[in-house]
Amino acid sequence: MASHFSGALQLTDLDDYITPSQECIKPVKVERRPGKVGKIRIEDDGSYFQVSEIGEEKKLEKAKITLNDCLACSGCITSAETVLITQQSQDELYKVLEQNKIAMQNGNTEERKLVVVSIAPQCRASLAVKYNLTLQQTARKLTAFLKNLGVDHVFDTNFSRNFSLLESCREFVSRYRERENNKTALPMLASACPGWICYAEKTHGSYVLPYISTTKSPQQIMGSLVKEYFGKLKGQRPDQVYHVTVMPCFDKKLEASRSDFYSDVFSTRDVDCVITSGEVEKMLEKEGINLADVSEMSLDTILSNVFGEELVGHDGGGSGGYLEHIIKYAAKELFDLELQNIEYNVLRNKDFQEVVIEKDGQVLLKMALAYGFRNIQNIVQKIKRKKCQYHFVEIMACPSGCTNGGGQIRNDPDETANERLTRVNELYKSEKTISPFDHADVKRIYDEWLNGTDSEKSNSLLHTQYHEVEKMTNALNIKW
Amino acid sequence: MPRLEEVTTLDGHIDPVWCVSWSPSGSLLATCSGDKTIRIWGKEGEKWICKTVLTDGHTRTVRYVTWSPCGRYLASASFDATVVIWSRKEGEFESIATLEGHENEVKAVTWASSGSLIATCSRDKSVWIWEVTEDEEFECASVMSSHSQDVKHVIWHPNKEILASCSYDDTIKLYKEDNDDWTCFQTLASHDSTVWKICFDQSGSRLASCSDDKTVKIWQEYLPGNEEGVVTHGTNSVWKCVCTLSGYHERAVYDINWNHVTGHLVTACGDDSIRVFGEDAESNKNEPKFSLMTVINHAHSQDVNSVSWNPKIPNLLASCSDDNQVKLWRYVE
């Protein structure tokens, strides 16, 4: 089976001699019961029975590997794919919607979950190109399609990205001011791409992790907003809300599964399930619906990035615009410079670009975009040798960034993958933009819910941490 | 009858020797071993001696060693997941760079004819291309994950920027630069088991491969618009298997080397033997015929891992083995 993960994740598949199902070397905890072990019998259906000496039979539990086990293991990563499909897919969403229907039929309103779907802007662009729609049409038609299936609210992750961008800007400036005393303050590395985070944790660990911005990705901030803020507005506990995100990338499923984003108190995740653009296409196919034929429905504006009736995005490209926002904010805060147009210089390839801000011949700020595994490599190796001259690097695992994510809809046979990507990028860029600093609703949520910027609450809800995964060495792995 | 005469045995390595590599001028031989060292051998008078031992480059087996086209640099690939670049100045070797990035064992490293590109391959299934910058920095230009298994070897075309790799997945892949990145443009499938090594002939229009399936195969390039009418796509040429040498080797064939002067092929085999093949006089490129010229049974007391013709003295051959020895041979017509 071809892997859907970003290139960075694929490379960490360690073993080459054994097929994925046998490859897993994650030790599974087995609860030993006292007493003598008898025989084990295998039934025709593959289930195991333990037969004790006196003839008592007991069905044995199957060992299960969860996504969390996979994240904590330095072994393979691609074999987690089968785990992913069973734990996070459109089928899971269908299951919850079905359970809701049954609960209502039986009058168990208590058991009904509030279902929320948050859609990433890159996915809207991918679906819009597929069905020949505008971005606004796509947003309204998707809202209608999902609500007709039984979803309660449909939001837009551009809204939570406002918080990611604001926190990244502030984090950068404070790291810049600390740079003399803290050797790992700079370069700050972007944190929104889970493929990159997973790769850094599994293969580079301690010498790269301190440089990664602690700001949560838009998906995970949306998770907090939906479960904590919106849930409370609706009088629902976090575990009474089922939150699905639609993402351009399979690696986002791994991100949602991180233990950092799990609430022990309520036994629930901030994002319960992640489905990709391609999986939304599969849902439409399953229902026998062409998205273009769905009548439009007005948007849920409370957690969507709307201006008037229209959805708006951010400046700075298809991967979130982190560099663009940070460099403008930092130039103003640190050097009192108002930057209008940012000039990107293409270096080794189109996925490695540089922005330099100079004044009187002196370099004030130097930042880069580094997309795709080959460019990540050069940045990581330079950091390792303490030769990285950038203040900030917007790192993304996929070549061409997030609009080209592994979960996006494939090109039709009459065009190349590149032509499709160009159309998705053009449509994505056509959206009007807003500065996160000018957003009244964002300001209000900071004031009312987060107790202001840089408060304890905003730091705990908008930031996260990273964990080095220790390398497992196994003598059996040595091959000529 | 043609035959191979043993010239000398070079003792020094204390573990299996994995690779023998002649410098472009033919005056120096580099060898590497499970003993984690690289040895440089040269002639003093009539005697071959060990001139230098490079001991502090790698922490595990050194699997492969090769010279830059100018002969001033040496690259070594190791199971410690790194490649070390050595600079030769006045007979002394100094490590100037370590290429890091491969997940695990690096199996081979090779320099393009221009000297400005390096390719590496690893058990992590990937092939990497590195660009040599003006200030002797080495930057990753591409990572290609086309193979589904351990990549055993990688080699550049002798005069074009085309790269070839072979793998435990039984295939050979060819790559070129296309629209800002390197991509695989053809996969050659015909071997039934691991393809251990590949090499080009002097013109670059033929490729020889050797495999765990005990055969050697010859692949011919067909350019767009070829007179044979072989179908090609766009500007890419197509490579076809035109000859299979089977029934000669009793075990896996680990290495193959094409003599760029005489056209002779030499193989290193797991049956401890070295074989030399020559192309028949009436052979044509679409159906070439090769005959076994000579075989040295028990050339070594264990597996022969690598063989290489000297680039300047066409009848001089080097070999190495699991028996910790390096040997030099003279091919006599």
C-alpha cells in the first residue's frame, strides 16, 4: 500500500526486511495472572482461548497498538497507517452521527453528542477546484452537506490560525530579546506542521526541539476553542462534544492523537477525529452527491474567520503565512520599521526561499521558508553545527507546503499534479485577507476567555511542548 | 588461454574488506573494512605497501570508499549512517566534512563526473543527492524514496547527469533532474533477487548489473528516435535488458566492474571466485554475446566482496574478501 504520509515521516520507517504487520516492535504490556499457564487453543475465527489444567476456558484479549503507542516509539511510522484508518476516518464520524440518531430515537438526549466540524482553508481550496466552485460557494455548500448529515456546527480553522499567528509573533519577539542569554532562543522554527514535529522528535531530539516554537498549530488551538470555549457556551462538557477537523494532511491525525492534547479529566481529545480533503470527497461519493449540486447554507460565524458574510484568510502563502506575519511584527516591534511588501528570494530551489530585512547595510532580520525533506535537512544540519544564520524558519514537511498536503484531492486524469496544485494555489491566494491583530472577535476571546495576552491561561491553552523519542537499538536490525 | 595471475596479497585489515577503489590516476588503491578503517595502498619501487590508515572517520563498518574525479578527495560510506569526505594534500588525508542525514547504514557514495554532485544510498531506502558548494560545504539537493527496500548501490553516468541505483527490492532505478527536483524516470525490473551492484560501460550507453539471483544482466540505452524503433517517452531514453549471463556463478554475485579500456567485465562472487567475461567479436548491441574468458576458483578463501580494474593499467585488477585480504591480479591474454 502506498503511504499517504509526508516524505519526512516515510523516511523514518526503519526496517526493510519484514512487512509492516510483523514489523512492529513495540512491546505490549501483558497482564500476567498468577497460576500455571495451561494450553492455548486457536479457534477458526482467529480468537485465542487459554485452557487451564483443569479444563477452564478463557478467551484471551488481543494486543492492541494505538496511535499513541506509535508516537512514543522510535520504530516504524508508516505501519501506523492501518491503526490510523481504524481510529480516525470518515467512518468514525458516520458512527457518531448514527449513535446520535439512535440516542434521539430512544429519547436519550443525554447521550447525544454535539458534533462540530472545523475545516482548513487548504481543504476548501482543494474541494473548490475539484468541483469548479468559488471558495465562498464551497464553504456554504460544505456547511449544508455536513449539516444535512447531522453535524451541528461547521467552523473554519482560519479563525484559530489568528491565535497561532499572534502567539508566534509574540513568541518570536520575546525569543529575539532573550537571544543573548538563551543559546537556543534562535532560530525559532515553525511548529504548525506535524510531519516536521514528528520527524524532529524521532530523529533529532534534544538538539533541535528547543528551537521549535511552542505555539500550538491552528488545528489544536481550534481543539481548545471548540471543547473549552464553545462547549461552555453551549453548556456541554468536553466529552459531550465530538470535534472533527478536515485537514490537507494525514500527519494531522497523528498530531490530534498526541497525549499533550488529551484531557485525562474528561477522557477526551481536543480533536476527536481528523479527516482529509480526499476523505470528504469519499463521503460525497458515498452519499452520491456532487458538491456543486448542494444548495448553499449560511456559515456558522462564531468560530469562523468571517468579515461580513464572507470568509477571509491570511497573507503569506498556502502554509499559514507564519514568516510573513512574524517578520512584519518583529520589524515594527524591534526596529520600528513598517514593512509593506515582503520580497522572497528563491535560493537552491522554489521550496527554499529567503527574506532579508536590512537597514543602512546591516542585516536586521533574516528568515527563510524551507519546505520538503531535502530543505529541512540542510536547516537541521546547520543548526546541529551552530551555523544557521536565520532568525526564523517556516518549516513544512511537504514540498510546496500545505496546499500540496498528502490528504488533498488528487488531480483528474486530464491534468498533471503540478497543474492541479497551481489552480489550488491561485484559488487559495484569491481569498481576501485580514490581519489577526485587527480581528475584533479574536480580541474579545483574548479578553473574555484567556484573561488577556500572555496570561497563564493563554500560555497553557495556546502553547504546547515536544518530547524526544529515545532511539531503540536492536541488534537484530543490523543488515549488510 | 587468458588467465589471472596473482600479483600480490595486501594484508592489514583485521576484518572483512568490503570495497576496493582505484584513484583516477591509478596510482593509489583505497580499501575499507569492518575494522572501521580505510587503507590507502601504493607502490614503492616494485612493492605495493600500505601508505596510510585512516582510523578516526567512522564508528562502525566502512562499507564503501570512492575517489572524486579530480583525485583530490575521497568519500567513505559507513554503517554509522554518515559519509565522510577526505581531502588529500601532499599525501596526507584530512577529514573535511561529514554528511549526515541518512537514518541508518549508508551503503554507497559516488561522485558525478563534474565533481559538483555526490549521491549516497542507504538501508533507509532513500537515495540522496548532495551539492558541493564553492566553500567545500555539502548541501542536500534531493532525497528520493523510490525504492521500497534497502538501496545497495548508487552510481553516476560517466558523462551525463543521470543517476542509477539498485536495491533489495530487485530493481534498478534511473533518475534525472526535472523541474526543480530529481525524479526517477525508469525502473528496470528483470532480476529475481537483490541487485547488489551496477556499473556503466565507458560510453555510458550500457549498464551491467549483478544479483543475488546468480546472474549478470546487460542493459542497453535506446535514445528517442532510435533506429530499432524502441518506444520512448518525451526526452527520456529507455533502457532494456539485452543479455543475461546465467549458469556461470554458483552463488550471489556481489560486484561487477566494466573495464573502460578493454571492455572486459569482472565479477566478484559469493563462491569465492573471480570471473572475467569478454564480448564476442560478432556481438551486436541489441543482442550482445559475452563469453567467460577465465575464472579463478578460490581466488579468496571466503566471499569476494569487490573487484575493480585499474583505470590506467588495463590488465591490473584489485579484489577483496571476507577473508580480510586484498589481492592484486594481472589479466594475461
